[in-house]
Amino acid sequence: MKLIRQKDVRQVWSLAWPVMLANITFPLLGLVDTAVMGRLDGHEYLAGVAIGASIMTFIFWGFSFLAMGVSGQVSQAFGAGQNSLIKIHLVRYLFVAGGLSALLMLVHRPLIDWSLDWMGASDLVSEQAKIYLSIRVLGIPAILFSITCLGWFVGMQNTRVALSTRMIAQVVNIVLDVVFVMALHWQVAGVAWGTVIAEYLAALLVLLAVMKHSKTLPGITWSEVFHKEAFKRIFATGQALLSRTFVLLFTLAYFNHLGAGISDSILAANAILLTFHNVISTALDGFADAGEALTGRAIGAKSRPQLIAAWRTTGVLSAGLALMLSLGFWLLGEQLIAILTNQADLQSIAKDYLPWLCLMPLWGFVAFWLDGVFVGAHLSRQMRNAVILPFFLFFLPATLWFQPLDNHLLWLLFSLYFLFRSLLMLRYWTVFYHRLAF
């Protein structure tokens, strides 16, 4: 008997490849940002964008619980054939996204000041990061709207909308980066403005797609949308997913914080390698999103064979992709570093720590894969718990036991964090499998 069936591979691939191509635009944009900043005189530009981008990542990924929440709800409604609920879930989550956008716009100034103080970079780097962030926050409403709607499409087993909207917007973003920085010499501000413009373009494209696809769904009433218990469930799920995501992002931000404490050049070199880390995570997210959609659909339909087939296929394909990514960075990593910066000292530093990056897909692919499975199964509490212990296993040694901190040791602790997270999620998944009621 084959480990995975050809028809299951085709089904998973049909969902995964649009996500992968769409996700490639995010690290590609990061590569362009890094390459543009890496060619300016002075490390402070690249380091400033690295810190500013890591803080904005708290917004983008921190509120990705909107996408994960609506996707899990919609995929199960889709599997159960409850078409009216599909539209109701979207409207509810968009109201939540709108409220969070308004709150963030009100409090963004003190948050930026506090975040930059906490990062502890030099005055030159912090100045550039503040320029970047003061512009990027203008795109927050567009970001939250887009990620909510794209999560809705994943739940509906339609990942191609993400491909078309993201690729168009990010190509525009890349062009604007080059024009604003290289031609107009706006430096860090140019990168930020290019991203904000692209975010609103993406939101417009997503809105048009939602209007088109929602026409085929039954009408709904406001009394159905504003259901008190439903919003309680949204916030209960959102609380677990939000705390889980912020722990993940705090780990990444703390990694940058510790690198900044070593030196600006280490911070800049780590930023290059973390750009490659973004490539890894976004590539693996393709099979995670496929697992998310298929898991929710199978649970909604109460089909154990569909569920097992989805898990087996997405898991095997995730492992194969992780191995390919590790080999790819091992063979081509030095050439990619040279593309991102022409500064010889940064190239040398980044190459010293490249082997850690090459191992990262193998440590982390189980966690990325099961993230999708857990979203589809509404296991938000387990997702939260699976990041807390690994975080402390990273945070405590880095903060209390190994000072002054060497960058090799920093990368070792970061790698162990992903490995422990993968093992813990695998344990939770095993328990869930044995407790299935159908």
C-alpha cells in the first residue's frame, strides 16, 4: 500500500501551490528590502528596517488569529454544507478586525516608542526604525482586512484568491521600493511607503474578490450576525490564538533584541538570515494551509478517512519540502547572501551562521504542518500551550545563564526552540487523534 495516494496529492497540491506562490512574494519583498538597504552606506539602514519590520510583524502575524479563526469556522461549515454560516462568520470577523484596527491606530505612538526602547539598538538604528514604523502603521486597517478575508477564502477551499491578490500587490511593492529608494533616494521611508501603498492595493483586490464570491451565498440578517454567544466564542478562540502568536513573535523580536545587544553588524547579518527563515516558513505554510482547509472540511463532514488522508498527505509533503529547503540553502546560501548585500563584512558574518539556518526546516516543519491541522480542528488552546514551554526554554538560558551571549549560542537556542515546539505539538496531535469521536 502506498504511503500517500496520487489523488490525495493532487487535492493537497491544488490547495497548496497557490498559497506557496502567494507566500513567496512576502520573503521576496523582504529580499528586495534587504538588498536595497544592504547597498546603502552604513549598517543603520538595514538594521533599522530589520527592527521596524520585526515590530510590524507583531501586527501582521499577531492578528493572524483573525485569519485562523475564520478559516477554521468556515472550513467546518463548508464541510457540513452550512452555506449561510460561511457569510455570517466573515461579517463577524470583519467587525472584530475593524474594532482592532481603530484601537491600534489610537495607541500606535506610545507602542512604537516603547518597542524601540525595548529593542535596545543604537540611536542611529532606532532613528531609522522610527521613520519606518511611523509610515507603516498607516497600513494597519488594510492589513487586518486582508488577512481576515484571505482566511475566509482558505476556509472555502479557495486559495487562488490569495495568489492573485498578493502577487499583484507585492510586485507593485517591489517596484515602488526600487523607485522610491534607488531613484528618489527616500531610503528607509521609501521602503515603508512602498509597502503601505501595496497593502491598500491588496485590500482593494481582496474586497472585489469577496464581493464576487459572496453573491453565490444565501442572504443573512443582522440579527444572525450579532449573536452574543458567537462573539464570545470568537474572543475565546482569538484570545488563545492571539497569545500564542504573540509568544511566537516575541521570540523572534527577542532574538533580534539579543542580536542588537551583541553589535549592529550581528543584528544586520542576522536580519539577512532571518529573511531566509521567512522563505522557509512561508513555503511550508502552503501545505499547512492545505491541511487547515482539508482538516476542517473532513471534521465538518465527520469523515475519518478524509481526515487521515489529509493528515498523511500534507505531513509527508511537508517533510519532503523541508528537506529540499535545507539542501537548497546549504548549496546556494552563500550566493544568496552575496545578492542581498555587497558589504564584505556582513557577507562574512552571515556565512559564519548559515549552517544554523540550513537546519531550521528540519527542526520546524512538524510545527508548521500541525499549525494548519490544529486551526482546522479548532485546537487553539493546544496551539497556545505548545509555544509557551519552548519559549521559556529559549528565553531563560539566553537571558539568565549565558551572558555575554555569543551569536552561535543564540542560534542554537533559537533552533532548539523550534525543535521543542515541534515535539510538543506532535504530542498534542497524538492525543487528539486517539480521542476522535467519529
